[in-house]
Amino acid sequence: MGHSHGHNHDHGHSHGANKKALLISFVLIGTFMVVEVIGGIITNSLALISDAGHMLSDAAALGLSLLAFKMGEKAANASKTYGYKRFEILAAFINGITLLAISIYIFWEAYHRFLEPPQVGSGMMIVATIGLIVNLVVAWILMKGDTSGNINMRSAFLHVMGDLLGSIGAIVAGLLILIFDWNIADPIASVLVSFLILVSGWRVTKDSVHVLMEGKPSHIDLKQVETKLKSLPGVIGVHDLHVWTITSDFPTLTCHVIVEQQSDRDDLLQTASKLMHEEFELKHTTIQIEGEGSKFHETEENCN
């Protein structure tokens, strides 16, 4: 049986960049949230306090994502043999569920506002504009991290984008109310924004559940993996082939390869591991090599 694994320097660099981006974003969002709460209490503004509630959900999402990266750095042990890296996926899952819950809550609030459009004060424009600036800065910082390949980073980024869209919606609604006295613009903007948040939340939740369910990475075709392994000299067959993801950027493979008796197994193992790494970016592979007519192989055939 053979085993190979490796993590490149770029992964470590992006990990550090992700942590730094999350920390700065967390401080910015958290600070603005406190300012909004204080301002809301002093001015008796419900708009400010409710917007602070949105910021609180962002701060919680960013804090959870940051905690996930810190947890992921903990070394593997006898109890957690892969370490705590999958905590990142759990954080993404929680963030995804939260996005869904926020969107449903906004839909519910918008429904009541459609029935009775409220009188919205011009102060919402000031708050929304400040919120937009803060969210634009935070979104820009997060984009410096790996928001495409890392599910955890993407979930945190989508939380901020949801709030950013909320600020844009509030500004547009505020202008329509100010110019046309069209108070129903407020719930319409809320519905449009919550729909976008719902789509984003669904994608993050679906992707994180796929990883938690040991699903196959989307960029890997199992048939191609099997064909490539079978094309190696001396290989007769491949069975018990499994490909899954431990966490973002950590795809894993295990399989049994049946070879001709005279094959150089060490050389074949090295070639197969290198092939999997180069062709499919599989950095962690465990390949069990079995001779033709192996009794272990026969037993497994009967069991499956």
C-alpha cells in the first residue's frame, strides 16, 4: 500500500492572506456596528439599531470564519487524524444557513411593509451611505483573499455582499421616497436584495453539505481518473476508487490497483501518485496495490 501527500507554498500563503483579510474586516464591521448601536440609542433611531443587527450578523460570520482558520491550524492527533481543517466547512455551512435565515426574515418583514408601507425617515440615507462605504472597503479587503477556491472565505464574503446590496437597495429606496414619496420602494428593495442573499446562501450551504457528505470535487471526473490509472504499464484493473475533499484545496483519493505479478510495484506506485497530482491536483493519495489473483481482491469482489 502506498501513500503520498503534499501542500504547496501557495496554499500556505493564501491561508495567511485569508486570515489577515478576515481579521481586518472583522474589526471594521465590528467597530461600525458599535457606532451604529450607540448612535441608534442616542437618536432613538430604530433604523440605525436594525442596521446594526445586520452588521452583527456580518461580524459573527467573519468571526466564525476567522475562528475556523485558527482551528484548522491545530495539529492532527490520535483523535482527529486529519486535524481540524474541516471546521472551515462547518463554518461555511453555518454561515450559509444564516444567510438563508436572514433572507427569509427580510421576506417576512417586507410582506408586512407591503400591507402597510411605513413612513421612512431621510436618516436612512445617511446610515445606508456610511454602511455602503464600510461594506465596499470590507468587500475589497476580502477579495484579496481566496473567495473563489475557499468555501469558508466565500461564505464570509457573501455575507458582506448581502449587506452591501442592502445598503444600495436602501439608498435607491431612500431616493425614490425622497423624490416621489413612494414608501413602498422600501419593501420592494428589501425583496430584491433578500432574493440575491437567498441564492448565495443556498449555493454556500449546498457546497458545504456536499463536502460534509464526502462528495466528489467538481473538477474531477472519476471515469477519467480510472482510465488514467488503467493506462499505466502493468495495471489490470482499478476498484474501490474514492475521491472526496477534506476541506477547501485538500482533495483526497484512495483506491485499489490490480497489477501484473512481475510489475515493479514501488515504481508503479510512485508513477501513479505523480500522475494523480499532476493531472487532477490530488495532493493526498492512498493507493493499495494488489497482485493479479490476490485473495484479498477476490474477497472484496465477492463482498461488493
